[in-house]
Amino acid sequence: MPSFTQSISRFISIQNSIFNMINFVKVWSGVVFKATMRVLGPIMILGANILICGIVYSFLFHIVPDLCDGNHVHFMCHVIIGFYLLGNVMFNYIACVNTSPGHPEPCHDPVKYLGGKTSITSDGKRLLHFNHMVLLEPGVSYRWCRHCKCIKPPRAHHDSITGKCVLDMDHYWYVLSEL
């Protein structure tokens, strides 16, 4: 029977190996997630288009003929409404693909907008010391994006998959903007 210290040391070694596995998964899951989403995104869009076409096909060739029972007026009304709805779906899909979500402009002088000071080093380089967030009123703040070197307005966030800041990130999917 192992002693208490042996049990504790065994437990600690198991715990350390579990923590190492978790850290490994955290690091690689970010890399794998980005690569997976770049591949899976277009596949999901293709799947959605196939699903829409399948629904239209089954509606026009299986459901509508059973509903109309040979009445051509009802058949044409159902076909017109069906194509109208399909046109709306396709129009909105194409509008989503072709509309840019918007990106903040790069800011070359953040001190001017965010407040702070500029200093010059002995070798002539310019150092910026500025606030990384300006609170305009409660709940409304402008922040600095260290990746894009831009000032982000409210609801704008940095998209780590595309490497850009996106305005209104809550209504954004990177796959639609890359097609």
C-alpha cells in the first residue's frame, strides 16, 4: 500500500499532466478552430443552398400538386408565391454576401483622439502614451485596437479569424464577407 506522500505526489503528477493537456488543447484549439472555420464556412453555405433548393423542389413538385388537385388557378398562385419567397431569400442572401460589414479607419495619431502625450526618444523614435479607452457617457466608449491600430467605436470588435476590426460585430459572419 502506497504511503500518503506517494499518493499526494502521484495525484500532483496526474494533475500537472491534466493541466498540460488542457493548455495544449487551448493553444491548438484556437489554431484548429480558425483553420476549421475557413474550410467549414463555405461548406455550410453550400449546404444551406442545397437545403433551400431541396425545399423549393419538394414544394413545387410534391406539395403543390397535392394541394391543388388539378385546379390550375390555385397551382399558379402557389407557384407565384413560392417563387416570390425564393426570390426574397436569394436577394437577402446576395445582399448579405455583397454588403461589407464596415471596418474602422486606421488612426495615425491616437493621442489626438484618445488623449495622452507623445514623447521622442534619444534615437528619434516617437513614443505614444495614450488612454486605451475613452468613456463618452455611461455604456458608450471608444477603445484602441492594438492589432489594427484603429479606434473602435461601440459594438466594434476585432475578428481574430480575418485579422480585421468589424463594425457591428454582433451582425457579422466572416464567411459571408469573404465570398
